[in-house]
Amino acid sequence: MPSPESPANTLALARALPKVLLHEHLDGGLRVQTLLALARRRGIATPADLESELARWFDDNAHAGSLVKYLEGFALTVSAMADEAALEQVAFEAAEDALADGAVLAEFRIAPLLFEPLGVPGDAAVAAMLRGLARSALPSGLIVCAIRNHDPALAVRAAELARRWMAPAGGGPAVVGFDLAGAEFGHPPTEHASALAVAREAGLALTLHAGEADAAERVLEAVRLGALRIGHGVRLADALADPTRRHLVDEVVAAGVHLEVCPTSNVHTGAARSIAEHPIVPLWQAGVSLSYHTDNRLMSCLTHSDEAAALLGHTALTTTDLLAMTRQAAAASFLPAGVREAALAQVDRGAAALLARELEPGSRH
């Protein structure tokens, strides 16, 4: 029988954890079989013709130690997804996969304007993805991304697109937030101040990628531009040991800003050296509000449960820590208050059962 600390038991425990998913890119989270089917339907060549071989290609890219290699897959996924039926399918499957993995609430993100050069207008893309999310029982919403290394005028268009879909006719899932994604270094959020102003004035919540490929100062810059959450933010940990920069962490904590940390992806893209040395631990110990997420399930070849198991298996974080992070994630969600409260209740019910198990002799708590 496996020992209480065996990888099999750790993964089983991770799967049983209730989860809140705040940071997952739809174009980075397709099922491998879906990607192959969509590519074949559109006549797009793939690096491999079998599911197992294509999965291995993504895994090899993830472990190549190169951000360029890691990002190669997005050209393939965006091309394969570029019709309304495909976008609806991908969104539906993402929600269903999250639900099956223990999610009680999820937010998915994507840059809809990436599909316009491929023939899908931004409004049609958003409508299709919201239809897909609506087919799942999982409470969810969509975050519209602008690509920060593209023309700022496109970011303004993306913000206007997000504003139009905050309350779809007929109800159901909606656009709940706005994000800046893409190449961070050399493209500070201030480049897109006009788009961020459009989003803020519309009442859209902001979650901006910051402090992943650039310095800790970018996190505070994003906060001062109105970000309520930060995608990644791991470079903030660099300020912990520097008395001249510690105020960066203190200001983020005082502002109540929540970090959406994606440990495995951070290792794959070079933002962290390993899970064992990941900045999530010192940031958590410093009192930063944060939670753990997948980022790109396809690109990083993992599930939300895999992410939890990695943290439990390779860091000092415990089940109690991960449950506390999940509560913080639910509270930080951009979904309506009633949905957040229901998710918190589900997390607490799941936590009660799991903590009782963790308190048994020999368990880690």
C-alpha cells in the first residue's frame, strides 16, 4: 500500500481539494484530442498525428527551458480554434474539465482579437465562448485579454469589446474582467493606459499580467493603474530580502491585491527555477493574498490537481495552506457576489471533510 506521503496519496488528496480557477488561458488549455480534431477539420498541419505524440511534443517544449519553445504551441491552437463552433467547444470543454477536477468557480481568459485576422470577428468570438461556458454547470466567466506588445489601439478595441459583453442578452456567463497578456518585458502597462481607462470606466475588473518576466516594480505599477488581481506577480518576491524595495510587498498587501500564481508554468517559462524554490512560499509567508492556478493546461501538460500535488509534494505548503488560498481566490473572483458566496460555502464544506482526514495520526496539516 502507498505510504501517507507517497505521490499517489498526494495526488489523490489534491484531486479531492475544492478549487477555484482564476487564471487559465483558453488557447493554452485545449484537450489534445480536440486540438487534433480541430486542426484536421481546418486542414492545419500539426507537429504529430497521434494524440500521444502531440502530447509529448507539448511536454518537450514545456521542459525545453525556453519561453520561445513554450509559446510555439499558441500559433497552432489559435489557428485550430478560429471558427465559432470550435471556440464554443473549447470553452465548454474547459469548463467541464475544471468542474471534473474539483472547481467550484472558474474564470477563463483569452484575446478574442487574435481570431479576427483568421476570419472571426471579436464579437462573434466572445459570443461563441460565452455560449460554450453556458453549456456547463460550472459557474464561470470570461476575461478579455489585450496583447501588450501589439498596437495600443488594439488594446482599446479589446476593452471596448469586453465592455459590450459585460451583460449578454438573455443572461448567462458574461465578460467579467480585462487583462493585459503577452510579452511583458519592455511593454509596461502604462503603454495601454487608454485601454485600462476604458475598462475601468465601464466597471470592468482588472487583472493584469505583471512581475513574471519583468521586475517587482511592475506589480505595483499595475496596482496603481487599477488592477485588483495580478497574473503571476512572482518577481515581487525579489523585494522581500531588499530593505529598499520591501515597501513594494507591503503596498501590495495593504491594497488587498490578489496574485494568481501559476507555479508549473513559471518553471517552464523560466520565471522560477523549480517548484521547490518557487516564490509562492515566501510570498505566502509574507502575508500576500494569492492562489495557485494552471495558466495553460495543454502547454504545461497538467491539471489543477497536478498543480496542487506539486506544491504539496515539493514545498512546505500544506493542505490547510492550499484551502486558505482557495478561499482567498473565491473572495477575489470577479463573478457576482452570490456566486462567490456559494463557492466559498462549497470550499468550506470540502475543507471540513479534508481537514478531518488531515488531522488523523500521521497526516500532514
